[in-house]
Amino acid sequence: MELVLVAGAYLLGSVSFAIVVSRVLALPDPRSYGSKNPGATNVLRTGSKLAAVLTLVGDAAKGGVAVLAAEWILGGSGNAAAAHWVVPAAGLAAVVGHMYPVFHRFEGGKGVATAAGVLLALNLWLGAATLATWIAIAVFFRMSSLASLVAALFAPFYAWWLFGLSPMLPAVGVIAALLFARHRENIGRILRGEEKRIGQKASPPPAA
């Protein structure tokens, strides 16, 4: 049962809402323009705020659903010991699914929205602290990627502060490490002073 839940979380995470929403709304494939990242920020480059919002909500929701479903199923079975590690493992699996989706040739997004949904579902205070960190950096520096990196850096600290050395900590730590790995190109651009700021115009996508 435990491995089935983790595998199910991975499959749920593999559903790319950027791609699904773009197809439904007859927009270009987000992997064909801009950063080529199937995420809400890149989808916004089409000029469709609706598509970007739907992508953001969908990607965050699948992370939250993966965690809450595992918690509900294991809670109903009375297997508290399994829930102690399976629930954070399901959240991690959802993020991995988003980054390396089996449905899209393992070419996924950077996982920020999905990670946010996972953290909020794992614990409201953990998610809120991480989100507040993202907002603070985004407001001051106007860079979404930098905000994501700083928030990812602090997330394991918040997990340790709230839960100590529990299974929550390694799961959040691995999520943070994966976010850094997926942002390696952004890190290079930040260091070179070439990273685009929030609201900065980019080249428009090709016609659908």
C-alpha cells in the first residue's frame, strides 16, 4: 500500500498543467518558447493570464492532493507509523513527477508551484513561512528564480525548526536540492546579471 501511494503521487505529479492547459486553450506548447519551461511563468508569456493562473493552481494543487490523499488513506487504515514517512515521501514523489514526468518524456518543469502545494499540505506553517520568504525576496529583488532559490534554501530550516529530526526534514531537504538542480541555468544567469526580472518582457511565443 505504501509504495502504491508513493507511485500514485509520482504519476499525479507527472501531469503537466502547463501542457494540458495550453492544449485546451489552443496555445503554443510551453516547451517551444521563452524559457521552454512548462510552468506558469513561461505560460504567462503567451499573454493569457487565465492560462497562467490555471497552470499555477493546477501544479500547486496536485502537490497538495498527493500529500493529503496519502494522509487520508493511511489515516483511515490506522497505520500511523507508515503515514509518518509515506506522507512526506508522497509529496517528494509528486515534485519528482513534475520535474521528470513519465507522460512527457521526463521533460518537466522546475517544480516551484508543486513544491509550494506539497509544503502547504504537509504543514500550513511550513508552507506559509516558505511562501512568505518567496514573496519577500520577489518584492525586493523582482526575480522569481532568486525568490524560489532563497525559499528553497530556508525550507529545510523551517522543517527542522517545526518538526526536528523527523521524516519531514529529509523529504523537504531533497525537494530543496532538486529545486536548486533545476535552477542551475538561472543561477548562472543571476551570477552574470542576466536573469530577467518579474514583469520584464520576453520574446513572444510562436503562433499555435
